[in-house]
Amino acid sequence: MLKKFALIGAAGYVAPRHMKAIKETGNDLVAALDPFDSVGIIDSFFPKADFFTEPERFDRHLDKLRRTADRKVDYVSICSPNYLHDAHIRLALRNGAHAICEKPLVLNPWNLDGLEEVEKESGKKIYNILQLRLHPSIIALKNKIISGPADKIYDIDLTYLTSRGKWYFYSWKGNPAKSGGVAANIGIHFFDMLSWIFGEVQDSKVHVYQKNKAAGFLQLKQARVRWFLSLDRDDLPQKALEKRWSTYRSITVNGEEIEFSGGFTDLHTESYREILTENGFGIKEARNSIEIVHDIRTQKPLGLTGDFHPFLKNHSF
């Protein structure tokens, strides 16, 4: 049965993936919100969708639809800046819709408790997009770990470098109070994935934490993880520069590279399919990675001591 969707953050980078997922699952986008009106992308998917630049009028519109049974919005997809996710999730549930929210659900772990209360009061669900859990290579890795010895500890290097220009630091993404910093903004999916596969965090250390890069060490139940995240083009390895890549991602497990560079295209659509059958990831699944990045953000960096990521050897901090 066709479901009606609304979308918050229609002008954002990730919004087209949500529009595509709504379209490919056979549903309809009836309303969208963004303070910026450069949203011609909507025409490629849902040209008949109503559009608002003011949240008050968007909220009023959803309320009017809610009062007409055959026009009520079933889901609100949220692609807004991280610090607004909590408020926009509440807006969705207040209007009788389930919420589908990009990462992270919230910036502070304790805000999840408030959302759990709203979820219970409204009878609606809050879903988080944790698409790496649906990636075939990641699922295969999890199955391999599960089938192996329960007491085996794996050595992992996580490297994610994605170049960003000066604009990034003038936007909300460059403001830690709004984005949660580099670990939350580009690292949270990887921390979720690793803790999902290798178990809960037993220890966390931060070696470097700057506005454009961060590095540290995580001791998980079954893994020792050295991680490095960067927005700085100068951190790209030579092989990435030679191939003119602006992004480089690598995960090695006991020195063996896990290939997951492909297969990302349809993961939002797969996430929507799971959500529409009530199998999506909720607050419970989202909590662990939010706690990890909050802990990283609030630690004092140690510098280059202990077991740090090999990419840091070329730096002085």
C-alpha cells in the first residue's frame, strides 16, 4: 500500500538518496521543507510535492493533513543538520508520523532517553539510517566473525579520508556544536559498524582531535581498532592522488583489506525497504555509536603515544 512521505532538508547532500528510496519503494513524497529554495532535484522524483521554506508553515501543513485520514503523512524523512534532528524527529511524531532520520539521531546520548519517551507517547517509531549494516561485504564480515572463535581478538585499521574545501568550515558541518565534530559527522557509521560486528567498547583513547581530522584507538570486545578520519586532502595516500580520488576508505582486519568500496548506491533504498516492513534500526541500535563519538569528542587528545594509527607517523602534533 502506497505510503505518504514528507522530507526535511530537501536541499542537502543526502536528500536525493532519500527521494530515490521513496520513489523506488513505490511511495509518494507529498511535502518537503528547506530554508534554501535550490531544490530543483525534487522535479526528478516528485514534482507535485508541496514545498516550504518555513518550518512553522510546514508543521501546520502536516497537521492539516493529519486531520484528513486519506491524506495523512505516514513517514517524515529527516536530512537536516545534525543539531536539529532531535527537534525534527519530535515534529514528525507530533504529527502522527514515523521518523526516518540520518545519522546521528542526536549529538548527546542522554537526548535519546527523551526521544524514547516521545516514541512511547506517540505510538510511532524513530528509525536511524545505518546503511553499512546492510552492505553485503560488511554482512559477510560479521558472519565470518560470528562463525569464528568467540575469544579471538582482531587487529583493525580504519582509515576514512574525504576531502572538503573551505566552504565546509563555514557551514554548520564545521561547527562542532552543530555537527558533533569530525568523528560524528563522517565517522559515526564506521563506529556503528565496527561495534556491531566486534562487540561493545571496553576502552577508548583519542590521539588527535582537530577541526578537520581525528584519530584514536578503540578496544572492542573482539577487536583492537586504530582509526583515522580526515577532511584534509593532504592526508590522502599517494595511490589515491595518482588515481585522482578525493575520497579514500580502507578497513583492514589482521592485515587483510575488506573490500567495500562499491555497493553503496542502493543502501538507502534497502534501508527504506527494511523500515517499511518494520525491520529498520531504531534508538536501541543507534545508541552505541552516539556514545562512542560523544566520548571521543569530550576526551583530551593524548598525542602520538601508545598504539596510534600508522598514518600519523607522517605528522607532528
